[in-house]
Amino acid sequence: MAEPNRKIDQLPDELFEVVGRKQEELEQISQHSFSFMKDAWIRIKKNKAAIASLVVLLLILLLAIFGPYLNGYTYYQTDYDKTYQPPNGEHWLGTDKFGRDQWTRIWEGTRISLYIALLASVLDLAIGVTFGSISALIGGKVDSMMQRVIEILMGIPHLVIVILLIMMMKPGIFTITVAMVITGWVNMARIVRAQILKYKNQEFVLAARSLGAGNKRIIVNHMIPNTIGLIIINMMFTIPSAIFTEAFLSFIGLGLQEPAASLGVLINDGFHSMRNQFYLLIYPAIVITGLMVSFNLLADGLRDAFDPKLRK
């Protein structure tokens, strides 16, 4: 038996074929690896409502940027010979009581409303994330004092603060933005604080501390990246809320004033002449409804995409 085995050992390896998987392939990963954001994008593409909402938002954003320049009119240009004209070839969405072009005013108003909402949301994001991160990471008496501040602000109705501030200051974009930011950041701070309290005692944070990382480095490099999903989702819900707040204040006369244009101002104008010139109300109402519904549907899609527990 030794002679045949010796002959087999002398045969070249090319004559043999391994049956099954090789040893080095047993622990090989066959699937492609994805980053968190790429994996979230793959899942959100499967959500038809979120993608449709994203398309609608991009379309409205493009019209808000370029729409006022498409027909040669300005949002404050008056022409008393063309008052209350219905939609026609010259004025695509008609004119108002001063003969101003509604197409230009609607997209100018959409631009201003989006600007106010985005500015208020970014300020809420900056203040809320900073406040919540410091409160959770430092803890102790500092956390207790900072939470008392949040509780005081939450105990005061948001709308009361906004109305009082606007009545004390001159109505305008800056006043409305400041009024919405005073208490708007509280919800963001609470969400960020809760997430950081969950992560602060985990191994990756303890490892960073053992390597000499300070609080600032831990917040910027470890805490915020792990809470970015919730931050984006909360911001997406904040934007439509800010749009509605601005429209409501302008509708009751505490927001922007004529001849400035915003969705609230346009809806207020359309409300007073809705019986005979319904188009003055219906078009800005469609735009603000599309914005709020699209932002909310997109936020729902992002929540499903960023939450690993909802993976199918």
C-alpha cells in the first residue's frame, strides 16, 4: 500500500479538484458592504410615497427659485387696469386687486416661506443639538439645571410666545424666525439628550475616553454621527410645522405685511375675495398643502429608512 500512496503524492496538484468550498473561502463575505447612508438610500428608494414627495419638493423648490423670473413681472408691480383678471396667457395665474401678477407672487411667497422655515429649522438644529449634547454628556447638576430651562419653556404655550414677541417687535422675516426659534429647539434638544444618554456608557465612548478624547471630540466624532438619523427626521418634521406657523401668523395679520409676499399673505388675500375670485385662494392653498404633505411623507420615509428595526 505504501507504493501506490507514494505515487499519488508525486502527482502534480493541477490534476486534483477540490470538492466543496476552500478553507480560505469559509469566512469570506459574499455580500457587498454598504455604508449607513447608502443602505438607507437603497431602502428609501423602495418607498414610492417618499420618492414622489421628494420629486414634488424639488419641483416646488425649482419654481420658487426660478418661477418669479419666467414672465417678466415683479411681485410688487401694480397695474390697476388689470385688476382681478382670471388666469390667461399674459398672467398665467391671474391678478389680484392691485393688478399684481399672481404667478410671480405665489413663487416669491413660496421662496420666502421656505426661507423662513429652513432658517428656523437650522437654528433649531444648531441650538437643540448643542444644548442636548452638553446636557447629556456632562450630566449631574449641569444636566439638572439645563432640564429645568427646558421644562420652563415647555410650560409656556409656543403660540403665546410667538404672538407676544411679534407684537413687541416690527413684523418681518427676522421677527418671525426669532419667535419660532425661542421654543422650537426644545424638542430637538430632548431627542438628542435621550439618544446620547443611551450611548454615553457604551464601549466605543469608553474607548474614546481611555484614548484621551475630550467631550467636544466625543460629541462631534461619536455622538452626533450615531444620532444623525433622528436629527434629520426631526428636522424634516420641523420644516412643515414652521411653514404652517408662518402662514398662520401672516393670515391673522401678525406676520409679513403687504406688499411682501408669503403663502400666508396670499391665502389671506384670497380668503377675502374667494367668492368671486376663487383662484386667488386655491393656488397658494395647493402649494402650501403640497409642501406640508410632501415634507411629512418624506419624513415618514426617512424614519423607516434610518431605523434598523424597521428593516424587512
